[in-house]
Amino acid sequence: MSTNMLKKRLQAGKACVNGWLAIPDGFSAETMAQCGWDSVTVDMQHGVQDYHSMIRCFQAMD
């Protein structure tokens, strides 16, 4: 199992920076995942994401 680096940083009391993804696009998600954020939130409430686009985004970020 891989190490949860976000959890590790939070437990160490370090600051974390989150990216916010509201664009329902796998390429955008992949790009965000490679930008060095500590975490990325896929916005399902305020954006135009639906369940299927969310799955594509998570697959692209993996």
C-alpha cells in the first residue's frame, strides 16, 4: 500500500496546498495531479462534473 503523503504532512503539522478541479476533463485532472499539489479536490458541487466525468478525472490522476 502506498504512503498517504497528505496525511503524513498533516500529522507532522506541516502546511498543505490543495488544487481545486472544477473542469470535467481527464487531461486537466492529469495536469493538476502533476503540478505538485499536496492534494487535488474534484468539485462535484459547484462545477459541471457528473459521476462519469469524476471517474475519468480520478483515473487520469492515478
